[in-house]
Amino acid sequence: MEINIIDEIEENIFIIYGENPSSHSYLIKGLYKNVLIDTGTKNNFSRIVQSAAKIGLKASDIHLVICTHEHYDHIGGISFFYETALLAADRFAATKIELQDEYVIHAAVHGQEAIKTRINLWLENRVLMDFGNYKLKVLHTPGHTSGCICLYEPFKNFIFTGDTVFDGGIISKISDSGSYGDYINSLERLNTYKIKRIFPGHGKICENPGKTINESIKNAKKKLSDYAKSLEKMTVSH
């Protein structure tokens, strides 16, 4: 039985399911430009090729690849697009990708090849991109890493969250270059936006964004509090 690897989640927007440990990828067929959000791992590139073919595109028809952050499971395939597409990432992610900063990218420790490419567009908070049928607003949401972004559609009110928000209030691991303080602040800022659907980097699409973000904030604050208490106990014991 053929495994379904692509679904249309909004008109002309498709989720390409990543095979673990890869992230999902999202493909937007724009009126002006076609956009891919995250490539997943290097091995996930074949899924992108197969999925694009199902909707009448070649990989070379993708004009822009946006990385939600700098971890290998989201950017492992960007070198396949370097000659045919513009590559974009938050400026804090771009520096790490270009320098092959393994302290953060974590490709080698997972048996993956180093990611060797350049980022063409260094994105800043609140930049707006217009693809004709959709617009995407860049929201810098550090926490999981320093270079995390979410991509918000301000007229349709959905958002691509990478590893910043997951369905059910599951909180992201705070990785090297990340911070719980930044993470909580990012979640609280997202909570001020009107959001109808969340498209995360892993797991299920979220249809209850308000509850999910509030749960994420609560869980992240508890995690930070528990960590502080554990440090206090260690200090007392010494």
C-alpha cells in the first residue's frame, strides 16, 4: 500500500510529511513564486521531489526556501536548492548555517553530513513577503534556538511554527543557543496574534491554537521553575 506523504492543508498549500527524524516541509504554490518552508533532512529530499511531482512541479520550480531555524532536521536538504532557489533564514540562523556551527546544527552527531551552503536572504523580524495568493510575515521567535522564526499569514490567520509551537502544548527542547526566557517571551508574543491554525515542524496540525499556546506557556514556565528549584536543592546540599 502506498504511503501518503503529501496533503493539501489550505488551497495551494501542501504539507510534505517528514520521515523521522526529519521535520515536515510545507510547499506553497504561489501566484508569483513557489515557496518551500523547511527541507527536512538530506534524505527527505526524495519525498519533496515525489510530492512536488504530484502537484505538477519540479524541485527546480521552487523559487524560495525558508528555514524556520538552523537544526539539521529542518535544513539538511538546502544544498539541493542552492543553484535554483533563494535560501532564506533568520540572521541568527544564517550565521550558524554558513559557518557550519555544529554546536547548534547537530548534523554530525546524528550521522549526517555537514551542511555546506550559503544563505541568500538574512531575514529580520516583521519582514513581509508577498506571493500573490498568500503573504507571510516573519516573526522572530527565539527560544528553541536563537534563530527560530514563525511565518504568519496575516489575512488567512494561519502560522508555520517550526519547532516553536506543537499541537497539545508540547514544549520544545531548549537547545544550544536557546533560552527558556526567550522561549516564554516568544510564546506570549504569538498569543497576541489572531491564529486559526498552526502548522508545526513535527506532529499534527493544530486546530485549537489559543488553547495550545496557553498550554505551551504554562508548561514552559513550569519547566523553568522546576529547573530553578533543582539548582536551589543542589546549592543547599553542598
